[in-house]
Amino acid sequence: MYMAVNELAGKRLLVIRSSRDQDEFLNMSKAAGIDVKHVPIIDINPISNDARVRQKIESLNEFDYAIFVSVHAGKIALELLDESWPKPPEALRVFTIGRQTAALLRPYISSVRYPESNADTEGLLELPEFQNPKNKNVIIFRGGHGRETLRDELISRGARVEYCDLYQRVVNQQQVEKAWEQLHNIDYLVAHSGELMRAMGPVAKITRFIRDNKFSVIVPSQRVAEIAHQLGYSSIIVSDNALPESMYEALQKGI
């Protein structure tokens, strides 16, 4: 059960992940009266005009499973799928890591599976379909240079895996500096990934921006918490996963 609005009102929150059309976590936080500052520090640059991307899209019927790792991957892919596949290949099974990505894809394909209680790569790998994917052809739609855990684990279980890189994530240093400038005046920094934590940099590098302010970092997993700790952040609150309500509940823990 969510904390009463008046207990959260006035808390200062800095969110640094990329913008999305509907950000449930931001909306939930604002509705609670939290002072939300959103400074996206990583740009999403589509590469959908790449010939290799279009070739992968056109050969979608050759795959058994399609996995979309993010909202951005789903959004860019939909634009391409509408051109090449007005209706999805009949035998294709579609998976996402998060609920919001699944909701985005459902107008195109009604049956989308995602891990409901553990919205991350490890949760996806726990789904029944991935326990014995031997000889299954899998395509992963993602941004370039992400974690290799999903691909490597599926291959170890006997699947044949290909990537379709739909965008590049590029650290926007000007935005990073804008985020640094907020650090002296926040109660919480929300970092949805290790990549975001690394982009913010080590505490030793940004002490002059933090000044004497004490704030907590909210992260979606123990893995990201370890990255934050290595960077010198001391007050770290770990969410159960990256779902909006879980991140919100993690925020409540620090009140």
C-alpha cells in the first residue's frame, strides 16, 4: 500500500534515465507531491535506416522467439514492422523484459510474455519458454553494446541467438553536467541502470557539486547497487526490480 501523499510531498527527486512517452514512475512520483527533476543523461539515437536492421526485420519469420529489451527497442521496431510485417509472423512468440514494453507491443501482437515479478534479464530467463530453448532461433531487439547476459545464457541453453541493434545510447555530457548541478539540492537520485550510474561518475569526481548534501541513490537491483558502491555512493536503496511500483516502494523506504 502506497504511503500517503503528505508524507512524500516536498521530497526532491532527480531521475536521469531517458525520456519515454508514458513514464509511470515519474507520474506516480509527481502525483504524490514529490518535487521531481528529470534530467535525461543518455540520448537514444535510432539506427533504423541501417540495411542490416532492415534485413533482420524482413527475415523475422525465420525466428521462433523475438525479445524486446526496452521501450525504445519496441517503439523503433514497431515503425519498421508496420512496413514489412503488417501482421506478425504466425509462429513468432514475443517477449519483453518490462510491462511497459509489453503494453506498447500489444496493439501489434496480442500475446506478449514478460516476467511479472522480476522485470530484468534474470526474470526473463526464468520463464518456462527459456528453460529448454534448444534449437530455437531467437532475435533480440535492443540498443547496441548492452549486457551480454541474455544472449550468452540462451546460447548456453542451446538456442541460436542474433541481435538487431535498433539504437545507440550516447552519454550526453552537457546533460550529465546539468544533473551534477542538481546534486546539492536533492533527497534522492534514481538510476535505473548501471550505465546511468557510470555516466554520473564517481563521487570523488563530483564532490564540488554535492557539497555537504546527503542524498540516497535508488537502484533496481543488487548488481546496480554494487556499481554505485564502487563509485563511492554510500546511501543506496535497492528496489526489488525496475517496475515503477517497485521503484516507488523503494523510495518510500528512505522516507
